[in-house]
Amino acid sequence: MSNRNTQENKQAARERIRAQREKEKKKERLRRQLVVAVSAVGVLAIAGGIGFAVMKANEPTGWEAAKEAKLVTPAHTQGDKGTEILIGDKNAKQTLEVFEDVRCPACAAFEQSTGEELLKDLHDGRFKVRYTMYSFIDDMQGGEGSKNALSALGAALNVSPEAFLKYKSALYSTKYHPDEREDLYAKDSELLKVAGDVPELKGNKAFEKQVEDGTYDRWAMEMTALFGRKGVRGTPTFMHGDKKLTMAEIPQRKMTQEQYDQLARANFRKMIDAEFGPAKGGDAGKGQDAGKDGGGQGIAKGEKDPTGGN
């Protein structure tokens, strides 16, 4: 082979190698560009995902979300945002205020021993009763049973004041009321089980749907926002106007449940008689249907809160 051919062959070989290298370099540049592009998209996607996750994390959930829900107030309420629950004979000149929390053990003890005494005076027309319901036990013990039970009480009140009173008594009863450390009333199923003992609520599909849908969750939040109203931060508390009523304490000694209940009822009657005067025999039976048929007309539309408070 001539020297010239050898040189040409070598040159041709070098050109092929150079061309191959250029081709490989182009492929490498293209690969890098794709990697950068994909990485950029990935970063954007991650950033977008993080932003979405942060946004979702900041969205209110549960009872916080209930604060933003549409306000639906139960029938038989009045006042700003339907937070006045005033039940009784419209002709009754006096109003007793009762502050309670459904999970409160002291409230349960009062209702179990003395609740019937209060309801007797209410039905006899001795006074109307305004109920203010709190949920501070949820904050103290954790959970949401007070709020959830209050929402269900709203559904009962929407049926009738009498259904509200009976359901509240059932929730506080020895049969159902849980230890305050057990958040049993956070379960709709438990609230509906208790409602089975209330004739007006048993098998009431509209009531059941409202409980399960949380129809009155926002209303319950508005009610509990009244915490501290008139300086009341504990339950049960009883007020007449701006006066806080005081019930004598039951002596700390060994006694049967029946003895305890008798003393509790006697102390309640003494407190009420001292404030409202002795019950008059002639008033017995007056307003006997208070709480029925729209609260015995005791919460007439436009009627102002006789206590002058919120």
C-alpha cells in the first residue's frame, strides 16, 4: 500500500472518530438538557405539591370548620344567632337561668337527683328557664362530646322544647351519662341510642339525619362561644337576673344514693324558695303544658330576654 493511501486511510479514520465523538457529544448535551428540564418540572411539581399540602393543612377541619359553616338555628330559639333557649309559660314573670355542660359530672349529679324538681317548677309556671350550654369539658379533658351532644340537643329542640328537655335528661341519666374522661358522646351512634328513650325522637328520621349531618354544629359553636357570659365559667350554675344563686353543700358523710338525692332536692327547694318565694298552691298546674307545643308559647317571637343579658 502506498504511503499516500495510508495517510488517506488514517485521515478518514480520524474523521469517522471525530464525527462519532461529535454525535456522542450532541446526545450527551441533549440528555443533560432533558434531565435539567425534567428536574425543573419535578421541582415545580414538588413545590406545587408542598404548596397544596400547606394550603390543605391550613384549611379548617372538624369543629373549626363548623365555625365557617352556614348557621342553621333550631326552631324554638330566639336572640342573636338563636342562642337563647327560653322555655316555659309565657305568663311566668320570672326567669331562672341554668348553665350546664353535657359532659359535666356535677351537672349530671344535679340532673339525676334534682332535675325533676326544676322541671316541676317550670311546668307549674313558677318561672321560665333559659338554658345556656357550654362545652369547656371538651377543652379540659380533650374530645368533642359536649359540642356534639349540644348539636344533637339543637336537633331535639327543633322538634319541640319538650323533646329538648327529655333528651337532655336522658343524656344526663345514670343509664347513659359517661365519665367525663370518656368522650362517648362524640359518637353520633351513642347520641342516637340515647334518643331512643325519648318518644318524640325515637325513629324520628328527620332528627336522626340532622344529628348525623351535623346540621346544628355551627349553632353549637355559637352557643359555646357564650362561655363566660355573666361571669359564669363553671357548671351547673343558677342565676336570677345578675344574681348568682347558691345551693347549700351536701355534708361529706357516708349515705345512700337515696339519702343524697333527698338532701340535694331539699337544698334546691330551699334555694329556689329563698329567691322566688314559697311555691303557691294555687299556682300548681298553671302552665302545666309549658315546654310542649312550641315551649308552651313561652318563647314567643320577638320576646326579649327578661334577664337583660346575651
